Amino acid sequence: MKKHIIALAIISSLVMTNLSYAASTQVTETTNDREHTEELVGLSSGVILGAVIGGPVGAFIGAITGTFIGKSVGDESEITAQKSLLDQQQLALDEKNAKLADMDKQQQTLFAVQTELARIQAHQDQTLTELSIGMNVQFKTGSTQIAPLFQQQLDNVAYMMTSMPDLHVNLMGYADRRGNDAFNQALSEQRLLEVTNYLVAQGIDKTRLQGQAYGASAPMHEEQNFENDFFDRRVTLKLIAETEQLAAN
């Protein structure tokens, strides 16, 4: 009987002490509420259980055991919370990695497009340079007919102008020094017209073609002979950009 009375006294004392301590802790230390409360609950539960089973000694042992139980419950809750936070961080990290991978793919696509554009531009520049080197359509003596070799060259000019809409062409018609001036002038005009019409037939707008005939007034060489006469019978083409064409006009 005395053991029960003593046990009840100890239990009452411990419970009151725990309640007082929990109340003061709630006011002054809000950041540790959950952990301390769980330990106090475990302590009180252990005291009651120990006192009922083994008296005062049991109450003491139960108090210690209950404290550990309460702390274990608190630790498990903390672990669960930390795991949830880690899962959220991992999800955010996965999303960032996915965005980085997508950006890398877009950069690779952009680089491929830029490389292809650079290749096309280099090809156009090379073709333009090649055309500019030999942009003369040569004719036989007294003829205005365009030979197949020069038709192919004019096809390349038409292709370049189609690929680069800002390009225009200046055409200049000539004749050799054989024959009188009136005949040579008319011959150079007819040659100029033939080349112009050929380019228009390939789809080039006539407004992009500007021409003038000079007869035999501008030979390529000072000395006149059979070979030099061949080079004088020509229509010369000069490719120019639209800005240059506007300035020239």
C-alpha cells in the first residue's frame, strides 16, 4: 500500500514537473518544441507505465525508457521530413538537368544551322568569284549567236542571281575593229540584246539587267590581229549588289 502511495506521489510530482517545463519551453524556445515535447511525452508515459508495474523503481526506469522512446519518435519524424526535403531537391535538380540538356540540344542545332549557312555563303562567294573572273560571252565574227559553252556560263549567272535577289548585272556589248563604225555599233547592240534575252528566259527580271553597247570603241588590246579581234567580240557582264546599282543610277 505504501509503495502505491509513494508511486502515486512520484508520478504526480514528475507529471507536474514535465507540464511546467513544457509550458515554459513553449514560451521561450519555439524552435525546439517538437523534439522536447516528444521527449516529455515519452518521459511521462514511461513514468506512468513504470510506476504501475514496478513502483518507484519501475517509475524511474520507465521514465528513462520513455524518454528514449519519445526521442526515437522525434528522430524518425525528423528523418521523414529530411527525406521529403531531399526528394523535393532531387526533383528540382532533375528538372534543371532536363532544361540544361534541352538548351544543349538547341545550341547544337543552332551551331549546325550556322555551319550550313556558312557553307552555303562560302559556296556562293566562290561561285561569284569564279563568274567575275571570266564574265565575257565571246562571239564569232559577224555573229550574234551564243555558243553552248557561254550558255552554260549564263546559266550559272542566272542561278546566282536567283539565289541572291539583291544582285544586278551590268552588260556591255562590243565588236572588233573590222567593219565600219555603224555596223560594229549595231552588231554590239544585237549581241547585248541576245545575252539579255537569254537571262530573262532563265527567269531573271529584266529590271535587274542594265546594258549598253559600245561598238568597236573599247578594244581589249592596242594591237589589232586575229587573236585580239576574237576577244573584242564580246558581251561583258558585271555582277553588282543592289546598293551599288542604286549608287550608280
